[in-house]
Amino acid sequence: MTSPVALPEPESSRLPWQTKLAALLAVGVARLLAGRPPRRIAWVLRRLARRARPATMAEAQVARATVVAVSMLCAGEGCLPRSLGTALLCRLRGTWPTWCAGARTAPFAAHAWVEVAGEPVGEPHPAGYYRALVTVPPPGRAAEEAD
């Protein structure tokens, strides 16, 4: 026997249309960018990060939550489009978090995320759980890059 199930109201329905439009634009560009090689992604992000001020933790958290609210891919296992969309949405608002792509070794898993002041934004694991291999920090911050 089946029972009726009501899905909760999507978070995106509570967003103003301007916010939703900006987030959808950021996610669309992120999905296109995610198909490129890592070196090209980092090159594009470095250009976009120019003249942006460093994002605060609150700004990055709002951007990540907004991206997750408008995209099922970003809400699920799509860490690369989620991190790119978060960074791009921050940039649309004049800020830039540190974008990171890296891995852990035991067991191996690749991951992409954004962080502010060395702390991952909205991630279930603490700082240092994944080792960043490519980073794109805000202007004026040192990057530890191995691309």
C-alpha cells in the first residue's frame, strides 16, 4: 500500500526573483565551466577574481545556500558546479571566496569547495580533511597552487 507524500516547499520559491535569476546564471556558467580542464577553470577564475574584495563567511554561506536552493545538481553530489556556482555568485555581488579543488588519499576522493579564512563553507568535513591542489584566492591573498 502506498501513502501520499507531500514534498516540502522548495527553498528557491522563497527567494526574490532577482536573487534566483543571479543564482541560475551563476549555476549555468558553472556547469559550462565544470566541463573544462582544471588549468582552464583556474585561469578563468583568476581573471574573474580580479578587483573583488574577499568574501566574508556570511556572504559565502548565503551564496552557497542560494546556489543549492536553485539547482538539484548543486544540492546533491555536484561539488564542482556547486563550488564554481558559489564563487561566481559571490563575484556577481562583488566578493570572492577562496575556490579550492583537491583530494584526500585514504580512501581517494576528489572534491571542490570554497573557503573563507581557511575554513570550508558549508562542508561536513573540517579544514584539512581534503588537501587543496588548486586554489584561486581573493586578490592580494597568496595562493598555494599545484596545477
